[in-house]
Amino acid sequence: MPLTPFHFGPAAGTGLAFQKIFDLPTLIVAVGIIDLEPLAVLLFGLNYPYHGFFHSFLGAAIAAVAVALVMWKIRKEVDWVMAIFRLKPEVLPSFSKILFSAVAGADIFHVLVDAPTHIDMSPFWPFVNGNPLYETVPEIWVYAFCTGMLVIAAVLYIKKDLLLRGPGNPLP
């Protein structure tokens, strides 16, 4: 799924449903950052696969560590943005929660979601060349799952927002 919003559904749905476990903004950034690789290939005409190193579990994990370090460093700015959307956590997340969220976003919600639909990936590189996960799940199921998770995320967000406003409280 190069440069598509589909990855954000599983990340947002899971992040909103399990806020005690995951740091939502880190999940969102980590799931999106991996697609800078195919974007660079497209923009610069690189002789490199669209789904190269960072579309492997190892490459995504390395990217996740970088994302976690940056997200930890800019936490106050991130919380300011999250407050606008009424999603600021009550307690600042620990670095381990941020790191866990980054790895989950990059490896699970990006690489694992892409693997069944892209033959040019090598998710288990350097241990296995090629993509043994290709076509293990029909592509339409992957898109349906991602879309369904985006709907779940929207429902959870609306429900949370309504609960925060309380009965009879208008929009700010």
C-alpha cells in the first residue's frame, strides 16, 4: 500500500481502543513514516524497490527506534496537538510505552499489513529473501480490515469526545 491512508485505520483503531497500552500519536507517526521509502523512490526516480529495507521487520524496527527517540524529545509539542483533539493523555507516556508503540506501528501495522499485498517486499530480510507472506490473505480482506479499523477509530473518537463534553455541553 504505497502512500495510502489504509495503514492509519489499524493504528488509530488500536491506539484509541487500548490507550493504556499504546501511545496514539507514536503509533500514527510510526505507521506513516515507513512509506517515506516508496515516496523517495517515486520522487527521486531511485533504482530501488518501492518496498525495500524499511519494509522488512528489521528495517521497520530501526525506523521505530528513531521515531520513538524523536517522539520522546517532542512530547510537549505532541501533547499540545493532542489536546486540540481532546486526546491528550492524563499521564505522560513512558519511553518504553512510546518505543513499544513505535515498533507496533512500524512492524505490525505497516509491514505485516503490507506483506500479503506486495510481492516486492522481503519482510524477514536478512533471514529470508522474498516474501513468504505474499497472497496469504486476499488483498480485498486487507483493505476491508484497514477500512473497518478506521471506522472503529472514528466511532471510538466520537464516543470519547461526547463523553468528555458531557450531556448538554456544546462544542467549544
